[in-house]
Amino acid sequence: MPDSHADRRLDKYLRAHLKGVPANLIFRLLREGKIRVDGGRVKQNYRIVGGEELKLPAITVAAQQKVNVPAAFAEQIAKSIIHEDDDLLVLNKASGHAVHGGTDVQVGVIEALRHLFPELPDIELVHRIDRETSGLLLVAKNPATLRHLQEVLRDREADIKRRYLALVDGYWPEDLTVSHTPLRRTSRATLARPDGDRAETRFRVVQRFGQEATLVEARLLTGRKHQIRVHCQDAGHPIGGDARYGNPGFNQVVAGLGVRGMMLHAYQLEVPLPDGQVLEFEAAPPKGWAKYPGLKSFS
């Protein structure tokens, strides 16, 4: 395996390079010892050293049709790019755009970027944000950048500062500055459970709207699926427009004002680079948020 993928998890390497092969098949072959590194069995979390010999069994999958990226969608994604350098892309993703294709959507942000940048075979998402969430998204152009940023996220989570704005239902308590509620992911949702995985979100009140609503800043210190949404729900103050975890009554108020989509936006990123430099990015919430009476302007 190439030295450029050193320290990358083997399962992620395989999933990226075996396009069309179901992930559950890759995991099963690893468990059964049918995928070998330098002749030996390895676990799915094995980290590549570089230069190893990888042996795979014959795998037959149905031929994949080429993903058709609509021109209008590709143009939207291209316009959402707010930063580009030799190693990194930063996008201000719109609410409603999935970051990758899946069961209910064929084309997402990463498929559009591969269409826009065919000369970059290793372009990958550094992290994910929900389809309903708008805001800043990191994409690595090469394995070295991907490896560095995912290492930072995994082992020094506080170093990539990811801050979100959310309009939540009700009066958020001033002293509620952190949630450590463990989260358990199921096939259908993420649940607040005492036996769940460690999760930490820090909160700060930005603006109040009487007893009716609060604009809060949420900073992720871990990256569980739907983490901010479930921590807000668990606190009794779900996010406006959140169809899955929200309060239907508050959602109706928000929709009645003409605000479309969920009011959760990734608005700040601080990204540490290998040379010690830190890149800082900020993106104002969608213009539609201004329809909520009195909401401060971020533009």
C-alpha cells in the first residue's frame, strides 16, 4: 500500500478504493481473515504503515452506473466553495444538500466535487455535517491532508474548533454551558443514553427572544452523529425546524415565519495545519434566518 496513506485506517482505505463494494462485505472479509496485510490477518481498525502487501479475495459486484451529477447541482456546489489551496477545500454548504450519496439521494457534495475536480482522485470529506445543517465543510484534496486533519479530530478534538449557531425553543439557561450526555446511535436515530458513547458540546447564549426562543452557539468537542441536535433536545430546547428531534409546535412557528430548513449552521472553523499555521473561516447563516423577528445580522 502507498506510503501516502500511512496511518490511515485500513477499512477507510478499502472503502475509498473499492468503489461499489458494500461496506458490510468489506467488514465481513476482514473479520474472516480473507483480507490480509503482509500475509497476516488484521482488524478493520488496522492503520497502514506504508509499503505493505495487501491481498484481497476475488470480489464480484454488480457493475456500477456512472453517477450523473446534474449541471445545476454541480454549479451550486462550485459556488459554495469559499476557500481553495493545494491541499484543502472549504465549502459553505446549503441546507438540504447531503454531503454524500446514499439510500435516498444519489448525488451529494462529494460526488459533485469529484465531478468538478476529476484530476483529484483522492478527494475526500474530512468530516460530515447533516443534510439539514448548513455551513462550513472541510474537504481534503490528498491523503496526507486527510490523514492529518482526521488525526486532529480523533486525538486532539479541541484543536479543530467547530462552532455552530442554533435557534432553539424556549429560554436556554445561562448556566447550561456544557452537555456531557452520552449518545447511542441506532439504525434510525441518535439517542441520549447513559450507556452511550462519550459526547461533549459546549454552549453559549448569543441572543434571547423573551421566553420563546434563544440563539445559542454550540461548539463540538466530539463528533457524534446528530450530536448538537440531540443534546439540545435532551436539554429541553430542541432546534427550530428540526423535523426529527424538534418540537412540532416551535417548528410550526418557525415555518410560519417563512424560515425554511433547520436552524443549525456551522459558522466558524479553526483548522490547524501541519506547519503550525491555523486557518480561520466564518460563514454567515442563510439569509432566510433574518425572517425570524429580531434575529441579529451576521452578514
